Amino acid sequence: MTVVCRGVRGATTADANTKEAIVAATRELLEALVDANHLLPDQIAAAWLTTSPDLNAEFPAVSARQIGWEHVALLCGHEMNVPDAVKKCIRVMLLVNTDRKPEEINNVYLRGAKGLRERGVTGGPRP
């Protein structure tokens, strides 16, 4: 089978705007994505991590480095400040090299972010 680059999405929420809470929530999310998709670190090309504007005490990428993602390209940013969006939310999009089909990719939503997939890309209500 041919190896292609696929996106894997996930989101979670942090308990507070502290370094410890952001790192712990991000680590839990990244480990859940790896487990759900049977990923090896060498398959992960890049991770784009974002936080809602109310989280700024730490870069979520710190968690990726702590779990050994030494050669993964990482980028952090803030999500748009949309009214009624999920608060204290951490989102990630992984770019992974895999032979899996799109329907075999498992996106993971934890904690207060569990309903995001049903609510649309921004986390707000679908029209």
C-alpha cells in the first residue's frame, strides 16, 4: 500500500490557565491520538497546536517534546476568538505519513471538547 500524508485531528480542554494544566491536557491528548491511530514518532511529520485565547501560560508543544517528539515540526498558535467557542480548549492537527485510508483515521476529542466534532470546525453551532 502507498504511504500518504493524512491529517489527524483532536481537541481537549485544560482545567486551568497554568503551565501544569496545559502540559497535562496536551500530553493526554497527544498520547490518545498516538494510541488511537497506532502511530510511531517517525510517522508524525508535523503538529499544529492551538489554544483558545484564554490559555497562554505555556506552549502546548512542550508536551510533544516531553514525550519524545524530537524531530517533529511543531507550531503553536491561538484559535480565533469566536463568541460561545469552547473555553480553555487545546486543538491539534497532526500530519502523519501512513498507509491508512481516510476512514481509518481516528480523531480524538476529550474532556470538554467531546462535542466539537458534531458542532463543526470552529466549535460553534452548525447553521
